[in-house]
Amino acid sequence: MPIGTSQFLPPAAALAAALCLAVDANAQADANERQAQPTLIAEHSSIAPGSTVRIAVDFAINPGWHLYWPGRNDTGFEPQVEWELPEGWTIGDLHWPAPIRYVSPGDILDHIYEDRLTLIADLTAPADATDAVDIAAELSWLVCKDVCIPEDARVSIALPVSASSQPTQHAGAFAAAAARWPVVSDTAAFTTDWTGTTLRIAATGAAERIAFFPHVDAPGLDNAIDALATDGRLLTLDFTREFGPIRHVSGILEITRGNATSWVAFDVPGPDAPAAAPEGGTGATR
């Protein structure tokens, strides 16, 4: 299948497509040459024993370069984060802000981040925490422009343990990233209707634009560049069973009303979803 047709390649094929780009494996950047510079930041100046604070891997991305969202892309893959935590400390999943659509020559569709990417996670201290703690993470990522360069880094932060805490200078970055988090279970924002393998998504009320960012397990879709975003309140998606049954469709729905844009978590059963189990019985897959 030609890469440029944006058919929404399955994950293994998407990775292969990424490697088909002009990836300069010999251009592994040192700290002064990176096109994306990460730091580890905290929203508050300290953490109390047994409490939770938000920390983030914060990437400053050079102009013209971009990082990838962990959803369905024709090329590229998202930053990888491996935490290093003291015993008894825990950390939650990363929160990914909504990305932007990016179409590169050859009709290649990706979902990316430009300028800045702030990945937030909830850090929890054990109840018996007493001393300042060092939190670290090993990072690796692919940053792309005309070529793609693999980069990596180790970042860390020293966080005092104290019942007294104040917002840090990074509080604005946390607020900006959180403002782009998809709202979960806001089904009042849209309606859906299936006809065969065609899904119609309608924004509730007036809307100037609607777009869909599919998760990595999204079904195959022809002409994704044109189909996944449209003016107006109705988006029509014609899926294909080329990669298997259409059991569900999930991702992020972007809705623009006037000067305001909102993002909604989207997950609906597909036409091949297992039938609901009758009371006292089991369901069967159609």
C-alpha cells in the first residue's frame, strides 16, 4: 500500500513507514544539538507526605520541528518515558494534550505537537516520606522536520517533602496543557449513527468545524486526509474491514464553535461489536 495514500496503516506498518522517512540514525543529538529539549518540572514547590502533586516532562521544540501523538499516524511514534522512582513512590499515566493535524508531501497524515509538549503525570508520595526526593526519567523520542532524528535524554528534579507548598513558575505550562485534555464521557457534545460501515458524527448544536483524531487501533479508513475533518457540524467516515472487524472506534473529537475549540474523548461501538449478552446468557459476535 503506498505510504502517501493515508489509509491509516496498522501499528507495525506505521512504524515501518516512519523508518522509511529520512531518519538520520547518525544524527543522534547531544544536549546542545537537540531539536526537542526536555526538562522535568513540577506544578508545586514541594509535596506533603501521602499527597499527590503534578509533575511533567516538558519538551521545548525548535521551530519547524515536531513530535508525535500516540494515536494513529502514517509515520512517527510518540515520546517514550521510563520513570525512576524511590521505593514507595508512585506515578500515574501520562496525560496527552490534543494534537494538531499535519499533512506532509505525499498526502501523509500525522497528528503532532509543535513548539511545546507538556506531558503531565500525578506523583504520589508515601505516607512516611520525610526527605527531599529525586525523581528522574529516561526519555527517547523521534523529532521530525525534513528528516527525522532519534533523540534521548535523562531528566530529573529534586522535590522537597513539606506540608507547605506554593505554585512554581511552571504553573502556566500545566494549565495550558490541561486545557487541551479531551473531556471524558461528554457524550452530550455529539451524536452518532451507523449505516453499514459508514459512521456519521454530528456535533450537538451549531459548529463551524469538526475533526476526528483516531486512536492507534482505529479501523482502516479510505481518504483519511479529506474524511477526518470537515466544515460544519457533520463528519462522515467510511471505514473498511481491510484490517479486521470494526468492533469500536475511539479517539478524540475536536469541535470548533466560533472562536472556541473543545476536545472530547470518543469511543463508540462499531457495526461488528459483540452483541449484548441477554440476561443469564452470553453474547455472540456478529
